[in-house]
Amino acid sequence: MNCLKLKSISFACLLAAGLPVCAEAMQWPDTAQELCYDNTKEIPCPTDENSPFYGQDAQYQGTARSYTKLGQGGVELPDDATEWIMVRDNVTGLIWEMKNNDDGNQDYSNPHDVDNYYHWCYNEKEYCLTDDYNDQEDFLAALNNQSFGGYNDWRIPTLNELSSLIYAGKYPTVDWSYFLPINEYYNPYLSSTVQSYNQYYTWSVFQDGSCIVDYYYSERYIRAVRGGK
């Protein structure tokens, strides 16, 4: 089976991270990718299965995106609800933390503040700057210790999971009707995926779907996730 038929998101990021494209068994939403490429430029999508560039993402229709707003305890809310604290991706089964307080100021007493930056610390603070800096372990503890939403299994998403929110062929690339507020500053969101050949580096994803590898003290936004099919 051609792995691209699974509509894996951010294909280039996965290859760069050294991850097999079929690494995760859960279903993924359609990327909205409509163009095909060779090694250097856009090309017409190949029709010959023997072509070296046949089987690209744009040639397969994935599952349509579908989200549900959630309240405390995972209670489903209508699409026109004006207040919700979590969002379930109905394709992947992942439940995402909602952000709030979009005022341009950081407030680390509120782990959901969309303006907060966090440092990534390798191996549970074995490698970090100092205890004075907020890191991903502090962030997760704030959510799980209070059983945010009724759950205590919140975690940092993998590169693949985080990239699944990116709708590559549309703008905005993240569905604002479910995921507002989105921080508009050009800073990526942290994933838990460590670089395959250097454990001191982790991957982050920009809101346009591109990815970057970060050293362990990098400051990034975080959106927590839980569950999955």
C-alpha cells in the first residue's frame, strides 16, 4: 500500500524528522493539498503508477475535517456555542486544549493563556535553563494537577498530531471557528517529537504547516492534547 494514501500531514516534516509516513495507525483528515511536485518544482500530477512522482498527497482524497466543541467532562456543545474549553477532532479522535486571554500579555498563572511561551526541557528537566523558566513539564502539571476539562492525561502532541491541525490548501490554515484565539506572532508550537539523530533537539510546527528543529532551551507556544483512536 502506498503510505501517502493515508493522507499523512506535513509530509516533508515527517521525512525531515526521520519518521516513517505510516508510523501512526489512526486516520488523518484531508490536507487540502492540490499541487504535485518533482524534486524542485511544481508538475502536473502524474497519472502513470510507474512514475517516480506518482502517489502524491494531492492525488488522494482524505476524510473531510470535522470538529466538536466540548465543555467540562467532554460534554458536547453545539457548533454555535460561544464558550468552550476543548475541541475534539472527530477524524483523529484527539481532544485539544483551547486557549484564551488574547491580550498580548503573558500570564503563567493561567496555562491556557495564548500568549505564554514555554521552554522545552529534555528528559524531564535533566537539561533545561533554570527552574525560573516555565517549561513543558510546568505547563502539563498545571493542566493535569487540576484535571483540566475533567482529565489528567494531557500531553504534548507529536509532530504528526500537531501537523494534523494544518489545512494546507486553505487560509487560515487552522480552523478559526473552533481554535480561536490563534496567536498570530510568527512563533511555532512545540511537539514532543525528538530529532531522530540528536535527542537534545525537538520539532516545532508553524501555523503555516512548516516545521523547525529546536534546541532544548527554545521558547515556543504549546497546545496540549489527549486521547486519540
